[in-house]
Amino acid sequence: MTALLQTIDLNKRFGGLRVTNNVNFELDEGEVHCLIGPNGAGKSTLFRLFLGEHSPSSGRILYAGEDITHLKPFQRIRKGISVKFQVPGIFAALSVRQNLTIALQHHLEGASLDEEIARLLEFLRLTASADMQAASLSHGQKQWLEIGMAISLKPRLLLLDEPTAGMSPDETYETGEMVRALNADGVTVLAVEHDMAFVRQIAQRVTVLHFGQIFAQGTVAEITANDAVAEIYFGHVDHDD
């Protein structure tokens, strides 16, 4: 089976600093995959290479078998890639409903638009807040609203950049359930994440980056049992248990 997203010998340098170092990565169609690693591991740079915000110094990026290495971000979005960034990019002065209308207005109209907004509001746990100004939402609700705007395009691949940053444990769990539901509906998900409880909740596979290279890959159980991964995260391995 062809990987939905694949990199081949991908490198990114900023001056003399190699931030992404010969990364060969594969994301299978239909999976939820988490990208983790200590600060400075190169996760954000790799994420922006996937989006087209950075151009690689060398190597290739394939999407559904097509070379997208030099496509602009909007061209990648048209091919079914959508993204939710760590900092919500919502329209704070508008209502929740108006934000979703803006995201959907070029695809639906009339009753179909109203039905889809109602469906998204329910999915996002925002029905009771539909007519609130987006600026008045809690931090977690703002994150959910942006997830709603990202999935309004019905993407084939959803990229999530630390989607639970700043959330309470309950909000984090609810976000995980949203991701699982989206995946059950056929959306492939790649998430950059620090919260290991969230990773355990959603991930089918995990890739660990370290100094711009793939350090380890496997299931959540395999990664959490890997002493070398614990060493790069915590600087020691605790065998006292």
C-alpha cells in the first residue's frame, strides 16, 4: 500500500545548522500518528516542510504517491491536506457560527450550509456557544473551533500542531475523542504533541525525533517501554518500579 505521506532523504538547513537530517518518514492512509520529541528535536520544522511553509534543502515529499515537494501551501490544501496550528487562528470578533460559516461558505449554501454548521457545532461541543463571540470562548473551546474550521474542508489528511496545548485534562480528553471520531470517519491524522496521555489516547503509531533525525518508531507501548527514548526525554532511565 502506498503511504499517504512520505519523505525521502529530507533535509532542511538554516545556514550551517541542519534541523531536519535525512528524514525518511511514512504515514499510512487511515492511521493516527503522533510526532514527539524533546524541545529542539526538529518537530516544528518537519511539520512546516509538510505544509510547504519551508522548502527543503534536499530530499522529496510525496502525498498519495505524488511529488508535492515544491507545491505552495494552498496547493497542498486543495489536494486534501488541512492544518490546525497551536495558536488558534479564529476570527475573535465574530461569533462561533460566523467563523464556521466563513470556513464553509465556498462549499455549501442555504439549508445544506445550516445543516453542516449544526452538525459541526454538535461535534465540537459548541452548540450552546454558537452565537457567542469567539473571543469569549475558553482556550480549549477556541482550539475546538479551529479544529472545526480545519475539518470543514473534509480533508483526507489533518495535520495538528500541539492541539491540546494549554488545555485542561478534561478538554484534552474531549479533543482526543474528537480525533478518534474523525479517524473513524476516514480522516488520516498526524499530530505533533507533547502530552503523553493524549498520545496514548489517540496514536496508533509514534515517531520520535531527536536532533532532526528519526530516533525511534513504533506503537505507543513500544515507545514508552524504550529506555533510549526515556533517556533523551528525561536524561535518565528509572528502573525502580
